[in-house]
Amino acid sequence: MEQGLHGHEIDPSLLEREALKELAFCRKHTPRLYHLHCSCTVPRGVLRELESAGWSQTSLQESLALLVVVKKNGVAVAERLLNKYPNLAGAFVWRSETPLVSHNILAAAKGTPVRYARYALELILSNHCMKTIMVREKATSREALAHLSRLLSTRDEFFSIATHDLRNPLTTLKLSLELLNLPGTEENRQTLDIMKRNLEKMEVLINDMLEVFRLYRGSFSLNLSDVQINRIVEDNVVSHYPIAVEKDITLDFLLDPRCEPLKADPFRVNQVVANLLSNALKYTSANGTVEVGTLWEGNGVQIHVSDTGPGVSEEEREHIFESFSRGSARATGDEASTGLGLYICKRIMQLHGGRIWVESSGNKGSTFYAFFPNEVTPEENGQ
Amino acid sequence: MKYRAEEVNGILVIYLSGSIRADDNRPLENLIYDLDLSQYRGIVIDFAPLEYVNSRAIGAVMALWKQAAAESVPVAVTEPKMLVSRLLTAVGLYSLLRIFPSIAAARSSFKE
């Protein structure tokens, strides 16, 4: 049994539960509120002084919990708690390091329940506890930051090596496949087709990963020039035409003749249109329809790509533009899907100062919109 | 009307004009797939006035071309506009077509 300040015996396990309850309360409420709750004797002026010295609120809260334990149950109990929960205050130093308290007061505070002595003790404890916590927090933060920095460098290096080293053999494989001189049997043709399709899937995945890697590193910038969006949309419709014919999908497009040239990166604009169009064709079944269109809005051009696929649910719409996000829809022709395409589109639109969004109603398909403003503001370009 | 078919002296001429979009697909497919090619000595497709043709309609034209080739019925076309040429090239059909500057020139290419 422990001896409390008031002389009565106290069950240590009860004290520990009390202390933990106090700690939990501290973490939940601000020091000021806690002060009011338990009539802590530490004056408000002292609290303000500690706060202005830059000590964190968490440190204050935990120290105040400790102070209440000391106030109610004695220094020995607090010491025991500190030993068990070193994160609370670490060192429990019985040396005065401030000009406010002398050794005499300290000696007086140890055994005598005198209001002034108790206040002095509390002040000493709060000073030492919080200083130690502050030092530990700083060290922990520095260590954590250094560790995080090392992790990020490792990730970047791995990404770079993995994607570049995967691309080289892939290019060689593709070329070799073109030059492969096999007897023209139906079986060989089918085998070659399978090989080519799978190589194309790998190529799509690696290219998307490379793009995302560039985005993460911030090395993804725009090369701006005057772009006629209608021309890019038309080119993409033509290039995706064979897929639509093969899948028996009606591919239509309707361009607004009022569209004027605007400042954009033609390569990236093409990337957005191609991505949206290939997605629409990917998730639309035979006899379905995909429509691409442009609309001049005075301050920019809005592109829309509509399909009669399975649509995008409300829950999926919240995450569909995040990296590695895939909806529940499945490609109707076993096409590759990395879950990165829409994330890349979103970043491209952000860099252009534009936006991208989707509207969908149940199973009646969906429409993706991308709005390119007339001008890209300098701080948005490459940031 | 964006499409119609007319037989003149054993040669079927399919006239296409404007932009053939999704709503036009079914009637055009019905027109093409209902044809009995064996009764014609040649087919002319007038692409010249066509502004745009969607993928499904192109698919129907491709099916017509393949069927005509299977039944040894020659097919000739008039020179399409730039966009339609691009679309026909994309599906690999343009290089297979016999292209003429006019319907009359295309018709006269068929033997009597």
C-alpha cells in the first residue's frame, strides 16, 4: 500500500487506474478545460508561460495529468507511474534548474502538505516533465523525418529502376515478335496474337506507372502551345475507330465548330482524350454507343465522353480519380486496366487549371467531362 | 434522306450523304443486309457527299464489301472527303477500294 499526502493508505492498482483515467481525460480536453475540471493549483499565468515557450498541448495535458496524480496521491506514486510509462516524462529530476524554486522549498515540499510547497513541487514537476517531453518529441520528430526521407528516396529509386529496366526487355520482345518468322498456320497466328496482346498490356502498365512516378516526383510539367482541341478529339476518334468496329460499338463524335485554340500541352490533352475514350470503349458491350463531343464555353473547352456501359456508382465516383482505384466494372474485351489512367487524367487537368468529373445514373452508362480553360496560370504549370 | 439505293442497268448505286450517326444505323444496316447481291453486276457506293460515318455504319459497309467480294460482284466508290478517308484507312478498307472521281466514272468501270 502507498502512503498518500494525507496519510491514508491507498491501493496502488486503484491509483494507477485513477492516473490513467486522468490521462485519458487530459488527452481529450484542452489544458484550460482540464484546469477548471480538477481545480489544478498551477496558476493560469504559469500555464500561459509554458504555452508561450512553445511546448505542445499534448505535453501540457500529460503533465497536468501527472500533476493531479501528484497532488492527490503523492510523489512516490507519480514516480512509479513514470517508471512504468516513460513516455510521460522520461527523467524525473530532483534538481532545480529554474531560478523560481530553491532547494529549501524542494525539501519542504517533499513531506509537508503545505500549499506553497505543493505549488512549488508542481511547478518543478511541470517544468521538468515538459522539458523532457519536448526534447524527446523533437528528437523523435527529427528521427521520424529522417526515416521518412530515406523511405521516400528508396521508393523513388525502386520505381525508376523497376520501370526503366522492365521497359527495355519489353521493347526487345516486341521487336523480336515482329521479326519472328513462323509458318503461317492458324495456331501460330493465334499464339502470336496472344503474345502481342499481353505485351501490349504490360506496356500500358509500365507506361502508366512511369507517368505516376513522374507525378509523385513533381517532374511532370507541361509544354504549352496553342492547341485546337477539336483536332485532337478527331484524331483520337479515328485512331480508336478500329476498336469500335471490332467490338461492334457505335462510335460517334460531335464537335463544336466554335471551339477556339487554347494554351495547353497537346501531348497531355491527347493523353486525357485517349484515356477517356479507350475507357469508354473498354467498358461498353457490343451494340452499345460511345459518343465524344466538344463544347465551347467562352472561357475554355469542355470535352465529354459518354458511354452506355455499366455506369459508375455513387460510392465509386468518390474514389475513381484516385491512383490504383478500379471500379466494379469489368472490361468487355479483356483489355488491360492499371487503375492509374483516371488519376493521371486528373493530375493533367489540375496542372492545366482545369477539372475532370463524371456523371452517371445507375446502369445507364456514364459521361466523363474534362474542362480545359483558355489559359494555364503560371503557378499551376508543373506544380 | 442520308442514304438510298437505286439500280440502274444492273448496277446498284448506294447514295450516302450528310453525317451518318447512331440513329441512322438500323435503317442503313437493314438496307445493306437485305440486298441480294447476285442480281447486280456491280455496286457503286457514293462516298463523296458524306461528311461523317460512325463505326457501326462503317462496319455495315465493310460487311457489304466482303459479301460482294465473296460473290464476285465488283465494288467501286467515289472519292470520300478527308475525314471519311481517314476513317476508312483506320479500318484498313481504303486501300482495298477502287476509287473514282464520280458515279458515272465508277459505273463505266464495270463490264457489260
